[in-house]
Amino acid sequence: MSDNLELVGLRTLVTGGTKGIGQAVVTRLSEAGARVLATARERADHLTPQHHFVAADVASAEGCAVVADAVSRLLGGIDIVVHVVGGSSAPGGGFANLDDREWQRAFDQNLFPAVRLDRALLPKMLQQGSGVIVHITSIQRQLPLPESTIAYAAAKAALSNYSKGLSKEVSPKGVRVVRVSPGWVETEAAVRLVERLAKTDGTDYETAQRGLMGALGGIPIGRPTKPREVADLVAFLVSPRAAAITGTEYVIDGGTVPTV
Ligand SMILES: NC(=O)c1ccc[n+]([C@@H]2O[C@H](COP(=O)([O-])OP(=O)(O)OC[C@H]3O[C@@H](n4cnc5c(N)ncnc54)[C@H](OP(=O)(O)O)[C@@H]3O)[C@@H](O)[C@H]2O)c1
């Protein structure tokens, strides 16, 4: 069965929808016919007039309220939410360099936007008895890396746990809640990082990329995941073909996680 246009007219919010994975999700779901509202702090050039956009910092309660209001105003309701926003810019140097501010920032970026927006948007989904929520986690929630990202990994673990609990509450009422857990994804920011490492080490892109993959313990398929591949998985999970899927987490990491 073709999956062309299987999301026609579905009112969709994608947080972090202007770069990397979020940009790919916006494009992919729009291609399937969804009416997409993308959000980020700054508008991006690739968004067409076909896309709705609202600028807001969702690391704050006020920013989440702006987005929830835009959903009502611009979409008139909600069928699908894809929580992509997240990441880490914490300094290296180990646990001692992660002060309270850094820990708070990790949770403000990776957990609370989902908690606040779900709380604002779920009542409409419950009222209509249908909806799908996708939380983008990370393999670091089960495979934490030392040094700079332990707060990020802990926040993603919290997001995953929250998502599972939420699914138990709302799935019997018609709303599916699923998680997608990427390994290393070759976003534009990732490409820039590899280029920077190659320059610093006086080597080429492939060697720097192999070094990074080695730091993850290796990627069995020999390359990072592409943003479009994550977006394809999300497109399937929000579609009617995934109607029996809720409360589970899908890892997309080229085999990076070494355990069962
Ligand atoms: N890339 C990977 O290798 C990887 C691996 C595992 C998991 N993930 C997860 O996948 C998700 C996307 O990662 P990515 O690498 O694709 O991200 P990215 O390229 O850094 O893009 C982040 C997006 O979120 C927006 N954003 C960031 N902070 C925001 C804020 N406070 N308020 C509103 N919007 C904000 C950015 O736009 P503005 O800057 O304009 O706000 C942008 O649209 C994250 O949750 C990340 O943890 C990524």
C-alpha cells in the first residue's frame, strides 16, 4: 500500500522544526499531506508559505504557552505532535563542570517542553478521542556518555519514562504516545562538528567521522543515520498503519547500542 498523502489534513505540531531532524520531519509529514506548524526560536528560509510557523523559546513556560496558543489559532486543533526540540551545549570537563544551571538547562530543553505542551494540547486530543504524540529521545538515555552530556542523557531518560507513563494513561482514551530514539544523526550541525574536528586534528572528514563513530563504540552499518531516515520512521509511527503501536520506543542508530 502506498503511504502517499496518508496524513492529509492532519493538524500537526513539530517542535524544533527548522533544522536537523525536525526540518526533515516537517518536510516528510508535509509531503504526506499533513498541515504542519513548525516552531523554533528563529524562522528558517526553507519553510514555505505552505508551512505555519511560530517563533518561541520552548525552554520556558511562557514560550510553550505561545506555541499552544498558535496551535489553536493557526491549526484550529491538533492531531499529531512531534516533540523534536532538544540537545545539549554543556561544557566538557566532567561532572564537576555541570553546575545547577547546566542541569536545569538540560531538563528545560529536553523534558519540560514536552511535558508542558502535552499538558496544553492533550485535552483537545482526549475530547476528540484520537491523536498521536511522538517524543524524540536519544540512545544516550540507555547508553550515557561520560563528560559533557550526562545531564542531557538523564533528561532524555526522564523524557522516556514520562512518555511511557503518559501512554498508559491516554492510550485507552484513543491517543497513542511513542518514542523515537536516534543514535548519531548526520544533521548539518553534526557535519560542521566533524569538519571542525578534522581541521583541529589536521585530518580529513572521513577520518574525523570514523573517530567519532569509534567514540560511540562503533556504528555497525558504518555511517551515521540520515535525518530523512528518522523522519521516515516518524511518518510511519504517526500514520494509521501504526494504529496498534503505543507506549514503545524505536531505536534508529545503525546498530550502535551494543546490548539487547
Ligand atoms: N543529532 C543527533 O545526532 C541526535 C541524536 C540523538 C537524539 N537527537 C535528538 O533529536 C532532536 C533533534 O536534534 P537535532 O540534532 O536535529 O537538532 P538541531 O539540528 O540542533 O536543531 C534543533 C532545533 O530545535 C530548535 N530549538 C533549539 N532550542 C530551542 C528552544 N529553546 N526553543 C525552541 N526551539 C529550539 C532549533 O531552532 P532555533 O535554534 O532557531 O531555536 C532547531 O530547529 C533533539 O531532541 C536531540 O536531542 C539528536
